[in-house]
Amino acid sequence: MSRPQLLYVTHRVPFPPNRGDRIRTYHVLRHLAEKADVTLACLSEETVEPSTVEALNRLCRRVEIVPVERKWRWVRAGLSFLRGRTITEGAFASPRLRAALQRLASDVRFDSVMTSSSALGPYLSVPALSGVPAWIDLIDVDSQKWVDYAAAHRGPKAWLYGIEGRRLRRLECELAAMTRGLFVVSEAEAELFRRFCPGGPIQAVPNGVDVDYFAPQSVPTRNDCVFVGALDYLPNIDAAVHFCHDVWPEIHRRCPVSRMKLVGREPAPAVRDLARIPGVDVVGTVPDVRPYVASAAAVVVPLRIARGVQNKVLEAMAMGKPVITTPLTLKGLNVTPGVHCLAAETPSQWVDAVLSLYNDAELRTALGDAAAFHVQTHHRWASCLAAMDAVVGGHAESIGPFVGLPECGLRGHAIRE
């Protein structure tokens, strides 16, 4: 019996799995490739190494990587905005990718197609894909991210972010009407989606962790804090700047030997400037984050803008490290503060939480052990992604049909500009 033919379209090359969206798309690709012949089509604005192509070819029947020039990306983003659509759609619009999908779907009779993120939803309108059962892995409810950005800013940025949020919400509702199913990373994200699009075919598919790679390590612990994340990403920039300015000085005053380490790729200028603060080390890009996590007494995740499930939290928990994070970040995780992690919101709460971990080795061990057990039990990739098996072959057993667009839940959530 021949294997199902699946077309998977991603907004970035899903390898190496070294950042949040790539981690998910890579493991989704691996999972689906076990059950179907996968043709992968993806965008890339970076130079793709031969080793990356080789790794993807081992998983896929065929791989199409479409380069995107950064300058044209933002020209298209601006034109999309002026036409009343989203900046996001324009930023990921590519005539070359559309032509590649038309060619691929003309050559192969696909049983199903799935895209990653709402930004790629418009590609489902490619004529050759007409009638092919479609799914979208939204990952997060992106419209809410832009709404949150708007709330965190003032002036022109708040205006622009607000419009983008409203337009993206409209797009998400449109996609609900044209697909068999939509996936997000947590039940909290799914419930958010249902509030503005009731009846939409939404389902939570949580992120997993490579528990063998992110295993606990027996190394000496120093009274240091570490924050891991892409340091050119707005929520991470905001978190690092807030923590280092408003929280860290008091911790360092009470524990002068302590260091705050910011680990992640491409630190933005605002992050690089934090190295001027006593005790702050802007480490930047590293080949392996695990040594920095393993040696720290506290893994801090002070996000004030957050959507979905944070891989950085799950990975630190898998390593048996005590994590301190904001209540907002915990919305996507089924964990109990005080058992699996610590929660902090105000600067004084953060200072108390960090110092409690510095001074209490038994507390660090208890939190770390509970965290590792929780991840090993609930966040293995194979079990997390089982709900996506419905995508293979175009079946829709796991998500009920959704016919029509029921006003997008816009009563009380009117889309205005």
C-alpha cells in the first residue's frame, strides 16, 4: 500500500532546531515523515548550509527551499498593509514560493497540506491545491501578540500594532473557514481563539522536549541567573531590559559575586547595552546553551509579553533546573507554582525568588526534580504530536467539521481600523 502524500509548507527552514518556531516545525516534520511521504517547501532569508539540506532530504521525499531577500520582504509587507491586509502576510509573500507550490501540486496528487503559522495561510489558495484537505499549525494566536504589543507601546507603534492585531484576527477567522483544522500549542491559546471564533476547528497540540538531549547534568551550581532566548526578539528584549534594570541591581547588591547571563543569538543594541550594568554578562550566541543552564542556580524567564508555550521553560525544566517566570508565561503550561517552578511579577517578588534559590539548595533540588518529572511525563514529542496524525492522508477524525464563518465571534470584538 502506498504511503500518503503530504505537502508541508513552513515559514522558515525547519533545521537546525535552534529557535522556538524551528524546534516545533522540525519535530512536526519528523513526526509526519514517519507516517507519510512529505514534500517540504519553505522560505529562507539566510544562507542554507549543505548539512541542513542533507538533514531535510533524509526526512523528506522532496525539499524546496525558496530564498527571500530581506529588502523585498519589507516592500511586500508595506504594500500588503496599504492594501488593507496584514504586514505579516506581506512579509511572507513570495511569488517564487507560490509558483513552486503550483508546480509541486501539479506533479504530485497530495492527500493533504499543512502550513506553519497564519502567515502562510494565503498559500492555500494556490489553484493546484484546490480541494486538497488543509490544516494550519498556527502555533500561537498571532493576532493577540500584536494586540499585546499595542498595549505595551504608545504613539505610532501602538497604532500600527493595533491595526495589525485586528487584521490578523480577521485573517485567523478566514482561515478557520477554509481548513479542516487549526493547531495551537496550548489549551489556553485554543480557548483564546474560541472566544473570537466560536466553533472554529481549533485543537491544542503542546510542544514537546527532547528529554534525552535536555537531560539533567551533574555540574557544580553557582549563584548565577541565566536567561536564554533569541535576543533580537521583542518580547525577549523587553524581558532582558526590564529584569536587568529593575530587578538585577538589588540581587547583585545582596550577592556581589552573582552574575546575570544573557544567552542567545544576535543581541539587539538595547541588550548589548546591558553589559554596562555591574554583574551582567551579555554572552550572545553559543553553540550549546546547556552548560549555561546547568550551572545556574536560577533560570529566569521574566517575559511580560508572551504567547503559547515557551520552549526555554520546558527545556530548563527537563534539565531539572529551578525556573522563575511570570504568571503570564505559565498560562500555557499545566504546572503549579511552588511545586514545579516559582512565579514572580513585581521586582521585589523577583528578588525574593532568586535569593531563595541562591540560599536553599534543597528548594532548588525539589523544584528541579518535580519539573523534570513533569516534562518527562507530559512533554515528550511523540505523545504531544499524536493529535496531528489526522493530517496524514487528509483524514479529520480528531477535529470536527467547521462549515461557514460564524461572524468570527466579533460581537464585542469588532474588527475596526
